[in-house]
Amino acid sequence: MNLKTDQEIALLEKCSLLVGKTLAEIAKIIRPGVSTKHLDKIAEEFIRDNGAIPGFLNYNGYPASLCISVNDTVVHGIPDEKTILNEGDIVSVDCGTIIDGWYGDSAFTFEVGEVAPEIKQLLKVTRESLELGIEKAVAGNRVGDIGYAIQTYVESFGYSVVRDLVGHGIGRNMHEAPEIPNYGRRGNGVKLVEGMVICIEPMINMGTFRVKMLNDGWTVKTADGKPSAHFEKQIAVRKNKAEVLINYDEIDKIIKDKS
Ligand code: MF3
Ligand code: CO
């Protein structure tokens, strides 16, 4: 098993905190009229200015520093000039960093201007489900306990959990064992051990859990065209409470100041 020392977790925290800061930079400038390409450019510059390397750029050939996924795009939307954000959109911004060979990876779904109440609720519930999952990410529990907590919560609102994409371990590679599904059964799956570092990333759909992949080989959309939300945090498994390596405090503050 791929356990990290406290020292290694401190390095991963540096990567993760920089992801949080980068997402806060995005929070400052996200608004109607901006292209997803522009957001990507700002993120890449910010990451490099902070002495890090964008974690996603060239990963398996991925062509950008952020994944920017609007409305019915679930994940892995590729930033481009022609995707302009509109009032009422929801936008998952997923960001990765590398410092000294260690990876940071986290995501936040932003609201652009005024968003319809039922879509606001999808975001709120998805974010809450991530926190419920994190509560279960303690030594002695199993991976299925995380998925169960997320799934039962979101399904109680009539939402569905994407099955085709899952969270993951992370370290010197962006994706390491174990997989962290956002669905599951209590007491099932790999046992969580202190020193594991994982990314929990619920992808929650308003309609069907089914997704489709576009011809670009990256963009994943909901099969029914209904909206999808995505929040991701990188955490270290500890004895009684997960050590969360990123926080949304700065992002939340910027969003609050804007409104
Ligand atoms: N957070 C996403 C994941 O865990 C990052 C995608 S990275 C990409 O899959 F570079 F492949 F797009
Ligand atoms: Co991830």
C-alpha cells in the first residue's frame, strides 16, 4: 500500500493549498462573458508564478491546465476561446499542481451570476455530500463507507451519482490506488489506513447517472443534458478525523464579497 509519511503529507498539502489559491484566483474573475480559455491562461500563469507546474497539462495528452465543465458537462471540459460563460451557468473548475514531483488536485463548482434555485440546491447538496464523505475517511473505515455516505445523501434529494468516474489516491502520481467511488456499501472495499492520501470528488447529476464522452476523448457530459455538479478535496486519512489538505475559505470569501 502507498502510505505517505507526515513529511510527504506536508509536501502534498503545499500542492493542494496552491490549488485552493488558484481556484480563488478563478473566483475573482469568473463572470458572464469570460471564455474558459481565459480562465485557463490565468490559472497556468498563477501556478507557474508560484513555482509550480500545472498538474493536468500534458497528462495523458490533456491540452490545458484546468478542466472547465459547464452545466451538463460533468468533468474534463477542455477550455477554449468559444466557450463563453453566461449568467446562470454552473462551472466546475478542476485544477492540478505539481511541486517537487508531488501532486495537488481539487475542484469547485462556481455559479455565474444568478443561478436557478433548483440548480443552486444541486451545488449545495453535492458540496455537503463531499463533506459527509470526508467525515467517513478515517482509519479503520472502508472505501465503501465514503461512497455510501455520499450516495445515500444525494439520492435522498433525487439526484444521481456518476458511476463511470471516481476519486483516487494521489501522491507522486495524480492517480494512485485505491479508487474512491462516490457510491458503495457500508463496510465494503479497501480498508482506510492512516497515511493514505486520497481525492474525494463527487460528480452528482440532476437527472440520470448516465454519461457520454465527446469525440475529443475528454469531455464527459450527462446523457440527458441535465446539469451536473463536482466538488473535489484532497485529504490525508488519519485516526479520528481526516486531515483536509485544501480549504475553500478564500474562495468562499471572494464569492461572498462579490455578491
Ligand atoms: N480531477 C481530475 C481527475 O481526477 C483531473 C483530471 S486530469 C486530466 O481525474 F488532466 F486528465 F484532465
Ligand atoms: Co481528481
